[in-house]
Amino acid sequence: MTLFDIMGPIMVGPSSSHTAGAVRIGLITRKLLGGEPAGAELVLHGSFAATGSGHGTDRALIAGLLGMEPDDARIPQSFALAGQRGLAFQFRHGVLKDAHPNSVKITAQDAAGGRLTVVAASLGGGRVKFTSVDGLPAAFSGEKNTLIIRNEDRVGEVAAMANALSDNRVNIASMQLYRNVKGGEALMVVESDETISPATLERLRAVEGIRRVTYLDVGGEN
């Protein structure tokens, strides 16, 4: 047991799951989008839908999308700040299949038309888990550098990724592979110990069959 397990995260309350975790979900979504979000639709599920408003979950999610950390004193004012920053957003309640009670589906887009859809859950103590990216299954916490690749399901795509990271001296901490059907769309989720360089990301984007490369940089070694 760690001190974190006893005391919880440094945060603006009232709830580590409904507030701090929600901020982290929004912040990681922003980083995965790769830029300032201009619009967002958020579907609240389960407890997030039932009690989220009273716990400030809605404001926390928007605060994260604006780039705030869980201890930012401006979290309660995030709606007003979103208006000043040009972030248009809407909330609705829904049922997400097989989702944790504290879950949200976020579809975010930037001014250039870039778009990202994720499903994520707040597990308590400020910890989160992302379970879907652009409609395909995933499983990552956002605590390590995370590379997400959407690609065609065909021979050579995984090898191209592994060779690029090896040449960049990046050690793979974990790797998950998903696909919808054989020969269809596939997803690689790779957590790494080291930061992946922009040049390596561009090398991956140039590989035939790779449709999209998204990267969460938490900085340094983990």
C-alpha cells in the first residue's frame, strides 16, 4: 500500500472518482487529440449520469479538455472558460455497453477537423482506464507513454511499428492488438518506457496500411 492509496490524489474535490478522475479523462483525451479541442460531445453513463452533476463531473471533464490538471483551482469555472476559449460542448446521458459505472464517451474535434472518440472510466483515487478508441477496444491508463495506431489488418504492420521503435531505442512496456474482423481495421496500443520522437511518429505515419497514429506523451521514462 502506498501513501497515494491512503490519501488519494492532490485535487479539487469533492470526489476522486467523479472529479479528479474525470479531469484526467478529459486531459488525456485532449492530449490524444493532439491539439486544442473546438468541439466535444460527452455521453455520461451510469453513476456519472446519475450523480455527476452534483459532484462536478461535467465541469471536471471540460476542465480536462481545456488542459487543466486535477488540482487546478479553476475547475469549477470551466464552462465559462470553455466559452472564452471557443470550446463548444454538449452533454447527454446514455447507456454504454459493458461499461464501468463511472464512464463517459467523448467525441472531440479540433479546428482543423481532426476527430477522436474515446470511452473511458474513472476507477477511483484519480485512476482512469480507456476502454475504446474510435470504436475499437483498448485498455490503457494514460500513466505511461502510449502509442495508438489504427491500421489495416495485414502482414507487416506490427513489424513496421516494432522496427521503428527499436531503431529509436524505445523499449515496449506492453502491447495490445485488436481488430474488428480479419482483414479489416486493427488497432495497436503500445505503452513504452521512453518518449517516442516526432521523427519516429512521422516514420510510422508514412507506412503503407497505417491510417492514423496517435500519441500520448507523459514525458521521460516511467
